[in-house]
Amino acid sequence: SSAFSISSGINAEYGSFINKLGAIDTSTVENEEDFKPFRIDWLRFQAYTNVSQSQLQLKNHDNLAKAMNIIEFHTRCVDSIESLLKDVTNMSNLCFYQKFIQDSFQKSLERSDTAPYSVVYACVCAHFIDTCNDYCPEEHCFIGKKSIDLANYFLDHTALEAQRYLELYCQERLELHARTHPSYGALLMAEARNNKEKESKKERAAPPIPLPGAESKRTRLEDMTPMDRNFAKMVSHLQALNTLPNLVVWQHTFAPREYIIHHLDDLFNKLISQYMYQDGQIQLPSLMSHRLSGLMDVFRQLESYITLDTSRIFNVILLQHTQPQENCPGPTLASRYTQWYLEQLETHIKSGDVCYAPLRKSFVRKHQMAPNFNAELYTNIGELQALAKMVGPYGIKYMGEQLMDKCEKYVFEMLAIVTENKELLMQLRACTMSEFPTGQIIKQLKRHDQFMSHCILVGAMFNFRRLTLAALNSAVSKRAPYLQNCILDFKTNVRAEVDPKIPDEMATAAGLPVDADPALCTAIMKHCTNQNSESLWTLFNVMVAVTLPLQSMDPNSMFKTPIEGHENNLHCVSTTVTWLTQCAYTNLVRSGVEKEPLEIILKERMREFMEKVSERMLKLQLEEDRELQKDIKQRDSLFILLEMMVRDSRYITYDMLENNFPFTILRNSYRAVYEHKKKKRQNIENEI
């Protein structure tokens, strides 16, 4: 009975074909007749003729199958042309050949002529969902996820290849960009001089250093350098990602350009960290700034080949590099340079290899004894201005906070020494210095050498802070002069009801000088909380006034005229006293411990300090102990320090100095120091 039903079904379907085809004429075609029932009948006919009980096996009648398929195709051309085109162009069958499509994709990436069209592999993934059938809905989720993963794979690998070639291109471009720096000109001059000397000695000259622009010479236009090939491959991959603004795969929208933008962020950050060091040593700020400008030029060039906003990349990444390392995924310019500068300065100032030169506004090496830290090169005005330009106000603020945290540890130790000598210092404050000979003070004071060494170190670090603020002031005045003028006007004309911390912090952020550095005020705030703290800071100035004249016995306390400073950084004590006194009493007044106005308190404390230190200095002239008189060799160099204190503090005037210390002695000290330099120079000339 089943065979009879199949046979009758075949006859019915076949008769339906004949009747339908016979009824077709031109008028029905023009009216766009629907042939979908005819195609459904053909599907039923195939089903009937492919079972084992059927008397007619379709596989044995090829001509019938071909004729019916041709008829079905032409009917679809009449009433379903869109679905026909979709089926003809559909590549959903590649969903089941994942390894084949991935291998084909890798081969297309390797060739420059096919790489611009590699985005089509991601477009093919949008067809995979067409393999699903409405009668099997459980396949949708599996095939949909597979198509999304493959589309993400193709776009991400295209962006990675573009990043790889861009990195190679950047390295070669930056090497060429480095040849435009003045330091490269110095290498060329040194090479020319060495070759000239070798020619005179008939020695073989070294291989020549390539000149800037030598890479542009070509014998033929078709010749391509490795940089040209990397550039061509990079452009081809960028064009592939720039073909489509977006791509929809299984209700998910992909933006191909965002892939390369994400990788460009990572690459820009990576290259900055990579070029931060050279030969195991941190790069000079000016050279780093020069490389950074060259790197930005390369990235700006990408705008010609892909639609992206490089300004956003620069703003985001460079802003991250002005922050501490804790706020960013990797090391930043601000954190690296802060750590390196502070470690080098602290180490070499402690060892006496480096001293601060007020005349040069930088740190200098002492007898070339610090080969690992070229202080003149890294701390001159130009390098610090380049550093301030790179790290900006945020970076300078972070550097200042870290510097003050280091100084606070030494300030704590100095206050501990003051506490140990509290009784003696209170006696010295209450009486004249004539009652306490120098020899007695040396015997009774505890750890006075350590106190003075900390005082010198802290003062040198304060001077470095002053240099960085001056460099920031120069950078801000060039970048935002109107903003800087507004901050200066606000600081100068601040109202009484405004918290004085606000204008000071604003001025420091712009590099403008302030009386009390906000970072130092914050660092020593815990030492300015009660009345006992006020007496401790008063005795601190007494301790400096007592121990400072003892440095005249140190042969390293000689005043060096080429740098206008002392060889052992003794002149930095002036900065220590000025900054710590102003910040300490500023905190005491703001916290309510001191009730009097700040100006009156500071003038009184600095006047008291000048009286004590001047009295102690004059005592050196009248010292009765002959053994001490033999040891006091740098008396004149020490007298000059008093005049430097007047220049450092606006609360100490020349009238105040004249009332406590005869200016005639100061003039004689300057004359003695410069005559000593003149005699030394004459002795050297005579020896030559």
C-alpha cells in the first residue's frame, strides 16, 4: 500500500509540473506570478523519488533532474531575484572549513596586493548564520558564536599585523629622526677630526657615519628600502581596516577602525617606555623629547591612510605619562624620571661627588668623580625645561611630593637631634655666645656633624625643587601665557577670606615662586601640631646658628668662585633654613598654634637667627684657643654665607645684616676668596 501511495504521489506531482508549465505565458510573467508553489512541488517530487520503495529513482534520470533544476532557477529569476543573488553569493559553507579559511587569511596578509582586501574574511563570517534552518533553532547559538569569534580573529590579526609593520617603520624613522639632533652633528665633527688625525698618521679610517638624508638617494625609482617595504605593508593593512565603518555579524556590530586604534594606544605607550632608556641609562630629557616629537610625526602620518584621531591618542597616553606609576598599566615618564633623579641626587650629594652651582643654576660634578651621573648634563636649564615639557605640571607636582617625602625623613632626624640637645640649645638661646667658647660647644653638642650633613643634603634637594619649578614656569609661559598671568594676578590680589593654600598650590602648579612650598608644608605638617613644635623649630634655628661656624674647620668648605658656592654644598644651608622656617611657621599659623600674623613671626625668628649666627661668626675672629685657630681655615668662605642668606630670604634685609655683622668684613672676605683664586691660577701658569 505504501508503494502504491508513493507511485500515486509521483504521478500527481509530475502532472502538476506539466500543467503549471503549460499554463505559463508572457502575460503571467509580466504580472510577476508567484512560482513558489511550483518549487515546493519540485521539492516534494525529489522527496518521493529518493526513497527505496519508489518505482522511479531520480538518481537514474539525470536529464530530468537537470531540466527541473534549470526550470527552478529561471522561475527564481522571475519572482525571487534577491534571494537568488543572496544564495549565489552566499559563502556560508565556509563555516565548516575553519582551518582552510584561516590559512587563506594568513596568506592574504603576507602579500601586499591582497592585504588591502583581507577584511572580506570578516565579512564572510556574516554569512555563516545562513547555514541555520528555522526547523533547527539550537544551531543558531553555536554557529552565531563561531561567526563572532572568527570575525574578531580576522580583524584583530589584521590590526596586529598593521601594528607590527608600524613598529618596524617607527624604529627606522626614529633612527633617521635622531640624525637631525644637534648631538649627531657633534658625532660627525668628532669623526672628521679623528679621520684627519688618522690620515696624518697613515692609519686606516673608521667606517663613515651616515649623513642625514643619505637614505633618500636612489639609483632607480623602483628600488625599495626595508623601510619602504614596511611602510607599504603597513598602509595595505590600514586600508583593509578602513574599508568598512562597521560590520554586523549575528546582531553584533564590529568597528574595524577601533581595533587598530586600540593597538595604536598600546604601541605608542610601548615605544615611549622602550626609548626611555639607552645603554642601561635613562635618556636625556631633551633627547627623549626629540624622539617623542618624531614618534608623534609618524603617528600623524597615519591620518592620510585611515580615519582616526591621533590627537586623542596623544592626549590620553601623554596624560597618563604625567601621572604616578600606580595610576597607569606600566612605567610612566613621570615615575621613571622622578625615581632616577632623586636616587642619583641623593646618592651623589651624600658622597660629596656633586654640588649645587648657583651661578650655573644646575648641579656640577666635583673633580669629575661621578662618572655614572653627569650632573651638568642632566640638571642644566635646557634639560629640566625639556623634562617639564614632557611630564607637565602633574609630573612636576609628583616629583615635588616624592622629593619632599625624602626630605621629611631627614628633617625628622634633624629634629630628633635638636631634641637631644634641647637643654644646651635653650641655654645658648638665652645667653650670649661669649659665655660658651667654641671648644666647649663642640664637646657638649651631640651629633652636630650628622645634623649639618642632613641640613646640607636637604638644602641641595630644595634647590633642585627650585630648579624644576623654574623650568615648569618657562614651559607654562610658552604654552599657556594667559593662564599663567591669570594665576599670578589671583595670587597677588587674593582676598582675605580665601584659604591661602589655594593660591599657593595654583602658583606652584604654574611654576611661580611662593614663600611656603605646598608640598613641603604637607610633608612636615605632622611636626607642627602643638606649642612644643613651635619651641622645637625655634631651637632648630639655634642649632643651625651654633653648628654652622664649626664648618670653618672643614677644608671642603672653601668658596668656589666659578660656581659661586661652597665645595661641600654648605651654601645650601641657607635654603634649608629659609624654606623650613617659612613652611614650619606657616603650618603653625594655619593650625592655630601661633596667634600672631605670619609676617611678624617670620621677621622676628629670622632676626633672632641672624643675631645668633652673626655673633657666632664674629666669635671666630676672636677665638682664643690656638688649636682651634689653626683649624679654622675657611673663615672667609663662611662669612660669605651670611650674604647668601639675605638673598635667599625676603625676611632678612641688608640692614638687618649690617646691624649684626660689619659689611667691611664681608667685603674683605670676597676679596680674599677671589685673590686666592687669582694666586692659584698664577701658580698653575708658572708650573706650565
